[in-house]
Amino acid sequence: MEECPKCKKRYYRDFQIGSVGYQKTQRNCIQKVGGLKCRGKLHDVLLDWDDVLPEPDYSKAEEESTKSDLAICMGTSLQMRPSTSFALRAQHAKKLSLIHISE
């Protein structure tokens, strides 16, 4: 996924972006703003180990985790914070499923 920092438009891609850690992706935003293309410099929205989960994603994850009946954690060793806490503190979750393949 890529995001424009100017207009906040998100682009869901069916190909690998090629970067991690909120780096620029060499593509420009094509969202129309006031009849003109925004042309903001897109960046990935993939967290690296030391990155903080930005707003509004953090608040949305926190809100939804407290309402869940089932917490599914995929592709994780539950070492990246605060993501770890969302699954473990889900108040209504009666089940927790961890899916992790390690080599």
C-alpha cells in the first residue's frame, strides 16, 4: 500500500511496493484535488522494526481490537510493539489464533 502525504489518498497495489519504513516509492499521486492532480510524492505504509504505528491506524486498531470475538495474528512472532498488545488485550476475544511460519 502507498499513501500520499498531501491528500492522504491510499493506493492498494497488486504488486510489491519495493520499500519498507515509510520510504518514498518514486510514484506520484494522481488523485484529483480541485480539478488538478495532487502530484504528492507517494510513500509506503509498511512498518519497519523501529517505526511507530501512525494515526489514524493506531486508534482504529485499538478500537477494533477491544470489540473482537476472535484475534488472528498472521506472520508474526508478536515482537513488534504496539501490535503485540492489540491481540493480547482484546477484551471480548475468546479465541486467539497465531499463524507463524519460521525456518
